[in-house]
Amino acid sequence: MSERSSELHLGLAFQGDRIQFALVTTSGALIESQLLPRTDDFASDLDRALRAAPREIRAIMIASDNLRDALHRAPRLARVAALRIGGPVTTGVPILASWPESLIERISPVTEIVDGAVDESGAELAPFDEIAAERFFERCIGQVDAVAISSVFAPLAPLFERRAAAIALRVLGDRMPVTMSHSVAGFGLLDRENAAILSAALTPLAADMLRAIEHSLLEHGIEAEVFLAQNDGTLTVADLAVGTPIRLLEGVAAAGIYGAGLLAGVKDALVTSDGLARAGILRDGFVVMTSAPTWVAGSRMNVELPVGTGASAPPHSVASHTGARVSIARQSSTADALPNAEVAAAYGLALAPVGATAWVVSEPDVSERFRLLQAEQQVIEMAIIAGADPATVAISDIDSISISHSTKRQLRIRATGRPMFVSRTDRSVFEPPTSSPITH
Amino acid sequence: MQFTHEDIAPMAVGAAVLGAGGGGDSYLSEGMLTETIKAHGPIEILPVDAIAPEAPVLPVALVGAPHVVNEMLVGRPMLETILAHSTSGQGAPSAVIALEMAGLNALVPLIAAGQFGLPVVDADFTGRGVPSLGMTSFLLDDHYPAHQVLADPVGRSVRLTGSSDFPVETLLRPLVTVMGSLTAYTMYPLHGADLRKQSLDGTITRCLEVGRVFQNLPGHTADEVDTMLAAIDGVRVASGSVVERLAQPEPHASRVSVTLEDEDHPDRLTRIDLKDEFHLVTRDGELLATVPDLIVVVDNDTWIPLTVEQVGVGQQVTVFALPAHPRWRTDRGVQLLGPRAFGYSTDYVPFELREVRS
């Protein structure tokens, strides 16, 4: 790997009615920043933004609030086939339980629970009824735009979901976007299933974004790696990221929190924004995420979102504890004003690490250490697939939550590394993003 | 009283409050109960007095680990298995009763009753979330039904007989783990006459009442909240942001303390000690509330009561205390479910005897 101190990254944050544009060297120097007006058309906005970009940029980091807005406001989302492999044990709670009717109507779902379950050790309790799954997908032909698949304990035993995904692609065609629940979130079947369905409902829109990006790059002759910001502010290479759009909802908010910390030169901070309407917390250089279930468009899910991005008052008091209070508002009376605060998100994007996260249930027995190392290795590989430079990837944090009535712990392991540039000539360009997501 | 669709949401909120951080996530069972009532209609709730002394009753609870319930949900096979055991042991039950009026376990008996076409008794044996089904009013009386049954999600079961002298938790917990950490549980024989002596009366009514109050808290000022809570004998004991969550190392890994910083009093830190439920709230060394009273932590954004796993750094929370059932506030009750029973070197003091500062 070459020394990258002189490489140029472009951060583009599509937020509200503006596009933040920040051209940044990998050593952190802000070369150029702009605020561009934003329209409803992502493709033309991006095109306009890239017109202002020098051709030698090596990486473009993009975050946008349009997926989040679509989930809240779009009259129609993709039509989703939702298959749960969970009979006979999970049949007491139907798919889409407690969803608001209006949201259900927007995704015109076709749903079914078929037999198949494993226990907490991954041992099979009921075999997967593949024939029933195949019949279900046959019923969905011509009725759906995307597929969501969930199964019991999928984060530790994803095999049933993978087999069902293969069936879906065979029956519905290999361009059908398939979302497996274990690729979007951790433990808790119903919440993870909800997240997978919501994510599936956004996949065509996310695919459109990717097509617009690919098209714009070709148009402008820019050969750069493109990354999208995830909910925790870390990046994933775009063609992988669009497979799980639910993990991109708050990417622009997270990038703003991360960027504000960088601009202020602090790793722990309370970040406030216009009129304190939005805020977040940076702790040890990472955006603090919710530990409780999150609600999106009236549905509950377990995709972690940055603390404070909900429609709620910001958590004031953490600032006094963490020592810094920085604002990315244009004007703020309560916080230290930052220079370049108006492009904090774009600046944060340009300098954010690539990240990958996995959830593991760990038991304090003789092989715990071994299993933990295995899981760490897996997350590191996921980060590399997500576009991190293998030479720089490392486990950045492990969050442990004890599980009540159990000696086990749930671990969230995150690996981060510097974004890596892969020459576009080395890749299959313009492959449509019908991928089954392969990472957590 | 008929339990209808309109009662589901307050029941679930009440169940989360009475869980005092434990009892699992009642959101799951809300969906199940909605489906049950859609399919089978409203569920009849009967007072203890309405159950004939000789009529057999089916107590229902889930025993297991919340993370397994969250994956496996609750299917019919395990409920049908415990019904079959109960019926063959003591005859067809005339009603279902909750063992633990908290979290999932407050709602699952309603689901079972709806599916079986039986009424539910307005009572239970704990009145709050407990870490073990050994900690029921059966323990207060030292008198248990002779048989206990555990059934796993695919209907395999284990029956323990003559187990009244066994320490229930010690006996059952390893079995539950072997059975995959999710089981439906019942005990028999249990009749109307036993309920009159041993059950805690009126706890479904209490759960609904508490749920309705908590449902209405959002959007009110602190003073209004205090007034609304007074109607259910509750008080607000602390509020602030979670600035630390500290888990003790093995072998006490699941003992955790959480520190809150109050923006109005940044110099005064509030600490919550917890394990499977919230146990103690202290501020500057002063004890604000302890088990067996109920300590309830809500997220200020949503006003949803949080389980012990859900309280994380960065959240803004408010902490409430509610009185435990009077039988838990007796000397015997405190001995079994008070701070010392959980390993704290402090005596129980009812929270209402503390000076309340906000």
C-alpha cells in the first residue's frame, strides 16, 4: 500500500435542502468546501456536485437522508415478500405484528411462516421446509419487488436464511433483491425481521442511488472508490452497502456527529445542531448508539441508531461529563462554534473509517477465548470486504451486554480500517446491486 | 370483566412497569395477544371469589432467558403440552392464572386462556418481576402444589413430582437450560381454595391501572407526572442521563450498576444496581428505593419502561418507585425478596419514607 497522506477524499452529505461538499486530504486538511442547493433528484444533484470535483480524488464518501425520508414519507415503497423460517415454534406472533396499517399498505406484503428452527446452540429443532419456501416464492412471482427472509437465531446460525435466499433467487430470478435478517441486525427475531422487511422495501431505491453514482462517475471520468456512511458513521463500499439500506438511514446524522468531533479535535463530545433539533454523542471517537429497540415509521426494529437522532430532546448533561460541547449549527448560543461547521458531515465522511459489526453470544466456558478470536477474525474479514485496507484493519471496540437469566453475554464486535482504493478496472463495473448481502 | 383489544396496550405497558426491569419484553406478547383476541374474541377476567373452591386452575408462565424468547417467540405446542399435563393431573382447568404478573408472563396467560377458551383469574403469585419462579407467594407460605411441569417449544416436557421441599430455582434452572432456555411452566394441583389463601388478588386490574397511568405520562410536566403517579402510589425518585454502565467481572458478570447524571445537579450522581431486575437506587450514599418495591426506569424519549439490558450510556431516563404487594413488605417478604436476599448489605426501607428530591 502506498503512503496515502496526499490522497484526496471527497465527502458529500445530502441533508435537508443542502449538499455539503468537502474535499479533504487523508491527513485531514480541508482543501475546499461548498454548500450546494439540493433538489429532489439524487442523480442530478450528485452530477452537479461531481462537476466541482477534481478528477484525481481517490475516494468519494456519500451520506444521504433520502432513504430515511422515503421510509417516513414515500407513498409507495417496494413490494416485499416476507418469509419467516420459524414454524412451528414462532407461529404465535405473525409477521408484521403491531405494524401500522398505513405502513403495511405501502409495502403490499406477501408473507408466510414455514417450518424450520434451531435452538440457542444452533442445533436443529425443526427441519427447514424448503418445499414450502419454494411454493411461497412461486406465489410471489410478479407480486413483489424485493424479498426479506428471517429465521430463528439467524445471527448465530444463518444457514436456513442462506438456503431460502438461494431458492428465492432461483424462483424469482437472480436480479431480485434478497435481504437476509442476519445481515441487517442482531438478536431478537421480530425486531430483526422488521428491520429486514423495512430494508428490503428500500432496496430498489438504494439500487437507484448506486446506479446514479456509477453513471455519474463514468460521465465525469472519475476513477474513485465510493463508500456510503452507515448508521454508526463508519463506511461501507457502496455496492455492498446498498444491499442493506436500513443500515444507512442515519448515516448523514452520524457523519455530522463524527465530523464535528474531528473539527473540534475531541473524541468525546455532545454535538448539537440547529436549534438543538438534532444532536448526538461522540465517545472515544465513535458515535454513541442506542441500546434500546428503535422505532422507524411506526415499526420496531433492532438496528442501532445514533443516540439523539430520534424526535426528542438532546441529552444535555453528557456534555459536562465528557467535557466538550460542540455545535454544527450555523449559529449556536449554547455551544462552542466550530469553523467549517456547516460541512461537518461531509468532512466527517471524508475521514471516516470503514467499519463492520457483528453480534455474538458468548458463554464463559473453556472455549470462550477461542470463539471470541474466531468472531474477531470474522469481523475483520467483513471490514475488508466492506472496503477497509487489510493492513490497517483492527478490532476497534467490543461492547458486552450481560443476558439476564443466563451466564451468557451478547457481544457486539466492531472492526474498522482505513478506506482502500481498488482500481475500477479491477472490478466488474456496473453490476446491478441485486446482491444478497454477505456481511453483518 | 372482559379483556378486549383496547386493554392490550395498557396491559403491556403495565406489565413492563411491573417487570421492574425484568420479565422480558412484553412487546412480543402484545402481537400474540392481538392475534389471539382477533381469532377468539375477548377474554373473560374473573375475580378470585368467582372460582369455585374445588375448581382446578391452570397457572401459566414462561421460564427461560429473554434472549431465547426473543428469538423463539411463543408457539402453541408448549402451551398445549402444559394444558395436557394439568388436565390429566387434576381434571380440565376452569381458568388460567398468571404466576408472575410482569413482562411477558403477565400476557402469556391471557394468550393461553384465549387459545384454550378459558377465563383468566384477576390475580397472580408475585405482583412484580422476580428473578426466579421460586420467589412467589408459595414461598411466603412455604407451600407448593405437588407437581411442576416444564415444556419446551416443540412440546417435549419434564414433570417433577413431590418437589415442594426442593429449592425450585436450583432444581428448575439447569433443566430449563438443557431444554433450550425457553419453557412453558405450570404446577398442579391448584384449586380455587388455594387461590383464596395464596394468590395476590386483583393484580390484572392493578397492571391495567398502572399501564394506563404510564401510557398517559408523555407530554406532562414533572408536577403533573407526580400527581398522576400518586394515584397508583408511585413516586419519581431520580432522572438524568446514563453516563456509565459498569458490569462486574466474572463470576458476577450479570451484576451491573448504572450511573445517572442529573443535569440540574451535576455534582450528585444517582446509581442503580441491577441484575435481572432493578434492585437499588442510591444518590450520594442515600438509599432512595430498594427491592421488593418496584424500581422502574423509563426512556425519556419514548416513556417506555426499559428492561435491565436496555439501559445504555447516553440515554436520558427517569426512575420511578412503586410499592410491592403488601405481602412482600412483611418481614418474611423482605427476607425473601429484599436487598439482603440479593446480596446487598443494606436493610429495606419503604421508598415513601425517604425524602424525595427531584
